[in-house]
Amino acid sequence: MGKPYVLVIPYPTQGHVIPLVELSQNLAKQGIKISFVNTVFNHKRVLDAFGEKVDENGLLHLLSVPDGLEDGEDRNQLGKLTERLCQVMPTQLKELIHKVNGSDDDKISCVLADINIGLALDVAAELGIPTVGLWPGAVFQLAMLLSIPKFIDDGLIDEIVEADQSRFIVWRYP
């Protein structure tokens, strides 16, 4: 077995990509080989923002997969973006992992993914690759999200309303 080799996959929005790029850079400085998988759309944005400064020691490689949206479609519609990612990313990710593992002496030893794109963790588990889920946002947000079932059980949440591909939780006040 060669060096540790981590495949890093962010949810494709700015507040998720940048923290995982920075984490990847720090892991690469520790001698860990990284393949950072972005959507084709965000791949260009990362290259534009970081340029040559993304990889200082040759251990951080930038890769991309399609997000399922057509050119010109609004990537700020997160419901639509997530739906399309769920349709195309599992197959694209499996192909990418097989391609990387088939062409490199070092095999992917771990997939580190934003838990907002949990399907990447499912793909890795299916392929027998150890996984790490990361929440790049505020811990309070995660605590609130994980508490929703208890809030429903305790009667604090009245219902979940869906409107325009967005979900809203309606709180019941005494």
C-alpha cells in the first residue's frame, strides 16, 4: 500500500467548496494525496479563484464530474441542483473512482465527503472504500437538523411545508 489517498467531494456551493479546498490543501501539506472532485461548473470557478496556488507540492489533484444541469440553468436553485446530482453523480463517481484506481499506483483509501452530498458516501461504501462525512457549516445548524425528529415528537414542529422546491419548517408557538 502506498500513501494515503483521499477523494474529497464537496456539495457544489461556495460555502461548502471553499472549506473543503482548504482542508484538502492542509491534508496535502501533511503528505496525503488528494483528488478533489468538483462539478464541471465549480471546477472552473476553483481554478479561476485559486489558480496555481491550489497545489503547492503535487499531491492535490482537481477532478470534475457533471452536475446534471444544462449550460445556463440556474445552479442557485438548490432543490433542482440536488435532484440532478442524485440522478447523475452516483454513476459518474463510480466511473471516476474506477478510472483513478485503475490508472494510479496509489488506490483511493478514503472518501471524505460533505454530508450534504451523502450519496458520495453511499457510493464509496458500495465500493468498499472507508468514508468520512464532514459538515462544513456551523455546528448549531447540524445540531438543529439532527434535532428535527425530536422536535416533531415533542410537538414543537407543526408541519413541513414545501414551496417552490424549498422546504420550510413551521414552528408551533405556545
